[in-house]
Amino acid sequence: MPRTWAGKLHDYFSQNSPIHPHPNLPPEGGKEPWCRIKAFPSHSLEDEQPWFKNFMSLLSVENLKVSYGGIQALKGISFEVAPGELVALIGSNGAGKTTTLKTLAGLLHPAAGKVSYAGKSLHTVPAHRRVRDGLALVPEGRGVFARLSVEENLQMGAYTRNDAAEIGADLERMYALFPRLAERRTQLAGTLSGGEQQMVAMARALMSRPRLLMLDEPSMGLAPMMVEKIFTTIRDISAQGVSILLVEQNAKLALEAAQRGYVLESGLITLSGSSGKLLGSDAVQRAYLGGD
Ligand SMILES: Nc1ncnc2c1ncn2[C@@H]1O[C@H](COP(=O)(O)OP(=O)(O)OP(=O)(O)O)[C@@H](O)[C@H]1O
Ligand SMILES: [Mg+2]
């Protein structure tokens, strides 16, 4: 399939951008060797030409802060997803990954910061409108409707749409994408395996025809074969032009699928760059890939 202009541009940045310290990085991070490398070129470009940033970003998050009562889960994070990009957000338990996605979906309200999607602020946009506007979340733990059939779950994903004929056609597309679900259309979702439930959750989200698909730990609890299948599908969805924000504890898997990535630690983004550079960096190797 031919790449879109955005895809080509990001291929370019992926190949040419050095890994760079994120603005949120605490001062002691400056001792790391990668901090001496020149900053990501697009940053200075964005600073000089703000219009370029809006043109580039499908999603732009600036200084986002989210608290649960007294606990500050996100302490001011900034990141972007461009049209057609697959971006990974990696981090260990409790880093704030799910909090980030829930906030973007409109399920949590930020204490501070700006979130723009398709050039518009999401500040006052309720969760159901975000789905209609093309922001879809596949939640952690899948969240399938256990007492509904596979097909009813998928139909629920289209609840913001009223184009019945197109919904029917999309159902068939989902069964083509996930043949295993086609065999189980009438089965109650609660009786499916973990991997099959992940497929239902992904297909349900795709039924809203998202522009940006947010996936929260799709590999969690799955056998290696099923993880491989799910990640192949994620790549296929990305190749069809859907932008993806992929949250994973499995840093290697996520970075191998993504073009760029961000590392989230205790509510702060500490590192960002192209996936290749992040995979090769000492900091990521040590913290997430079991390197010395
Ligand atoms: N409902 C809640 N009430 C209070 N604190 C919460 C709540 N949900 C999350 N937190 C806290 O916010 C922080 C971030 O949690 P979050 O679920 O976003 O992390 P995560 O990166 O998704 O972790 P995991 O990899 O375990 O899913 C944690 O310290 C967590 O204890
Ligand atoms: Mg989580």
C-alpha cells in the first residue's frame, strides 16, 4: 500500500531524528550521554513556526496534569501523535499510562494542561462526542460486555453512528480482519478466551471508525502466539491509515511496532524519540529490556 504524505514524513523523521531528552526530564537526567545529542529537529521548527505544529498533529498534549484526590498521577506531560503515526507510550506499573488514555477519552478530567485533537481543544468535549469525532479507546482489561454476544458488542461500538448499511458493511470488515470472531458471532463475549476478548474490544473500537485508536496494554495476559496475532493486526490497522497511540508495559513489542515512542515514569515523560533509537538506548535497555 502506498504511504501517505504523513507516513513518508514520519519515516523521514524516524530515520533521521536522534533520540533526545524530553523537556520534562528531571535535571539529573542530563548526565546521560544521549542528552548531549542535538535536540529533535522538529522541536525548533515548531517553536519558530507554530502553524506547522497544528498542521502536523492529530493529537497534541501539553503539560497535562491529572490527580486522584491528593495523588498526582500525571505531573505535566507533553506529547504528540501525527496523522497516520503509530506512537508507543511505555512505562512500568503505576507510571500513569492508563490515566493518560482515560483522560484523552474524556473519562477523567485534567487539573491542568491542554489537549488538542484535529486542531480543536478537547477541554469541554464530553466522552461520547470524542468517540463520534474519531477518538476510540480499547481499555485496559478489554471491558467487553460479557453478557452480550460478539456481534452485539461490535454493534455497541457503532452507537454514535446512524448509517445502518455502512455499519453492516463494517461488521463484515471486522469479521474479515478477525476471522475467529466470525465463527463466534453469537457466542457470549464473557465466554471467549482472553485473546478473543481483546479482538472483540479492538473490533468494537474500530466500529466507531476512529481516526485515532488508543490501545491500553493489548498484550496483557495473552499467550505469545496470541500476542503476535494481536500485534500483526495492530500493524495492519496502522497500515490502513488509522493513527494509533499504543500503551504497553512490553516496551520491546510496542517499540518494534511503533515509529516513535515516549517513556513515562512516575507521571513524567523522561525520554522520547524514534523507536529504533529508544530500543537502542541504554536507559530503555536497562529499565525495560533487561539490559545491564
Ligand atoms: N482510581 C484511582 N484512585 C487513586 N489513585 C489511582 C487511581 N487510578 C490510578 N491511581 C494511581 O495513579 C497512578 C497511575 O496509575 P495508572 O493506572 O495510570 O498507571 P499505569 O501506568 O496504567 O500502570 P499499569 O501498568 O499497572 O496499568 C498510580 O500511582 C495509581 O496508584
Ligand atoms: Mg494501566
